[in-house]
Amino acid sequence: MNLKLKTSIPLVILQSWLIFSCGDPVEKKQTDYRPTNVLLITADDLNYNSVGVYGCTVPDITPNLDKLAREGMRFTNAFVNIAVCQPSRQSIMTGRYPHTNGALAFDPIDKAVPTLQEQLTRAGYLNGILGKEIHLKPTEKFNWDYYIREGDLSSGLGIGRDPDLYYQHALEFFNKSKKEDKPFFLMANSHDPHRPFADSEQEKRIWGEDLPVFTRKITPEEVTVPAFLPDLPEVRLEIAEYYTSVYRLDQTVGAIMSALEDSGLGDNTLVMFISDNGMALPFAKSNCYLNSNKTPWIVNWPGVIPEGKVDSTHFISGIDYMPTVLHALHLPVVPDMDGTSFLPVLQGKTQQNRTRVFTEFHRIFAGIDYSMRCVQEGDYGYIVNFWSDGEHKIRGDAASGRTYSAMVDAAPQDESVAERLKMYEYRVPEELYDFSKDPDGLHNLMADPAYQEIADGLKARLLREMKRTDDHLAGDFEEGFL
């Protein structure tokens, strides 16, 4: 076979494409093949149901994300494998659980673990990152050709919260890709809606006068307080501040997508949007609840994914991102990843084994251990809290701000708030929820004999996965909970 091919196509991409393209619905003719670009947009601490198309009740809160979903595909059973920023992102970029990539918490991954960026660099890709670069360590493992640091206030991203700056830097990176005639991977990380929330006292206390600008202030009257929190005035106010940040996040998404369109590269780019974990409030971030790990996951891929698709059948998770991208780009499989490719699902096929997801938690930023494990299958979720002994009290980012303080203040006068506060602070060793009826985890079914068989089945599945992946707590789980 004598092929005349553009010399700008990296050889490893060409070879891998020739190997994997046979019979593949996304194959392109060899004479016009262009390597697919990849854009990953992430939110910081965004709850899955804070997006309009995922059921948010605040009017027109995420028009750009809603548009992205309408023009592509969204998953309703998508998760991250750990609900805190650095380990979540490092899990996504290695295809491995935190306990198998060497980074249980705010630690660098093991240097022997392959990263997605290393694979893309070998394939001739240009790698870029906007913000949150300090949450992918060690830096040399991620091969960034272009990066804008989150801490650079003079020429950076406006503390990670300025949509106009995201537009400028994204467009600059896309143009760099065109100039160098290389396909690109860009990880664009908004810092919204991470604390401190827009227009909050916490924000003013931390940053003083040099505050990020916001263009729409959400009022307490516009929001619905999540059912896992008490509807107290200070809680409602903080939820409004959170949604002010959510709206600005959506503007950042719109700015990045505008930059992609203006670059002329959008028609050949695989775009995915996810959040790294749930909102930084009690019972969400840094836990293993549905509101901790479930994420909005939107995929847009012109010419490959038809518009308006919704997948409510398959479970996907953060560890599946890297294998899926490698598969989509026709690049070699990396051994020992915990996740698997869901490219067939994007192509409209069924994957029978996508019925469950495993999540975990280890340590907060302060280094305190709050080990948890969870398996969610179908409607049910089982959580084991290794740290819960009735004496240790949970700490962390979710306990800062208005909401936690309001719960503490209200507890002496309100028994229901006191019970909820106690559950958050001390937890119980085991929890079981029917998330189809109780998505906010209000009714623990562990003591109900009617659910014993379901609990036993989930515990057995969790143990098998812990043993399969050499989880260091597998022995403790088997000895103490089975």
C-alpha cells in the first residue's frame, strides 16, 4: 500500500489509527484524516443538579452548559471516584483509583504511573492547562506545553474566575496549536463555584478589595435549599452565593466554547464537561454520598455524537476518562488502568457491565483521615465509614462558611437540625440508601430487615473490588463489616 500522507500527522497517531479504525463508526478516510483535538472543561465543587438540564430550579442558571448538552450527549449516572479536588483530578488523568495511583489525598501520584498527558505527548499532541495546575502532581508527569497558573493574578485567570481571561488564554492556546500544526489537549479548569462564593463575606475576608467580578447576583428567594440541608436563613443565603458562582462558571464555559469556535477547530474537537466533586457544604464534598460523587457529564463531538442524546442506562466514572480518550484517539491501551473505555456508549452501543461505580475517600487537606468506601449499583448505594466511632468529629472545607455555622447555632433550639448535625459530624459506620427515592440520603436503610439482602450483595461487590485493586483497607472491611 502506497499512501501519500501529510507529514504533520504524528507517526504514532497514524499507526494507531490504522490498527484501530477497521469497522469503527468514527473512522475517517485516510486521505483527509485529522487527529481529533480534545477539550476537557472542569468545574470546581459543582453539584450535579446545579445545572439546568440536570434539574436545577434557578431560572436560566446555566444557559451555556444547557446548550452544550442539547448539541451533544449527557449522562445521568456519571461519577467521580473521590470527592475532593486534587485526588479527583489525578484519578481522572491516570485512569486509576487514588489508592492505586499513589495519591490518596493531596499527594503527588507515583512516578511509575502513566498519565494521559504522557501518552498524548508521545503521540505528538500539544498539552495545555488553564488553572488548577497545582492539583496535578508531580508537574513533570503532566507534560504541559502551555499553562496558566491559578496563582498568577497579574496575567492569569482572575483567581480562576474571569470568563474573559479564559477566552483570551484558550484562544491563544488554540492558535498555538494551529501555528505548530499539532492536535491539542486542553484542560480548562474554572475555579467556580469553589469557596469563597461570589459576593460572600468569606470572599471579602480572603481577598479584600481585589475581588472577581460577577454579572448576576442570585437572591435567596430564587434558590431551593437542598433537602440534605436545613432551610435556615443563613443556609439559604449561602446557597444563593453559591449559585452566583455557578452562573459565573457557566459564563466561563461559554467563553471557552466561544474561543474554540472562533479558532475554527470546533468541528474536530471532542469536548467533555465534568465537575471534580460536589458542592463544599455538609453531606456533599469530601464524602461518599450521591451529592459528593455524582457529576454532570456532558459530551460534545460534532459529526460523531448526535444532538440531544441522554444516557440514563450506563454508569461511568472518572477512572474511565483516560481510557476513553485513548480509545477515541486510536492510541494504544495503557496497562493497569482501573477504568475502561465508554467509547462504545458514545457510539450508541450498549456495555452490559456498566451498572455500578465505586468511590472512596481518604484524608482532607489538613491530613486528617476520614476513610470511607462506597458502591452504588442501580438505585442503591452502600457506604462504609471506617472512621466513625462516635468520638471523632469530621472537619474540612464543607464546615467553613455560613451553612455549618448556622446548623451549629440552630441545633440547641431545633431537634431536627441537631440530629442532622450529629449525623454529619459523627456519622455511623454503615449507610444504605435507595437513591431513586432518597437522592439526598436522608433515610438510612441499614437496620431495615427488608433491605438486608441488598446490603449484603453490595458489601460483597465492594469487597471484591477492594481486593481486586489491592485496597489497603480490604482486610479491615472484611474483618469488621462482613
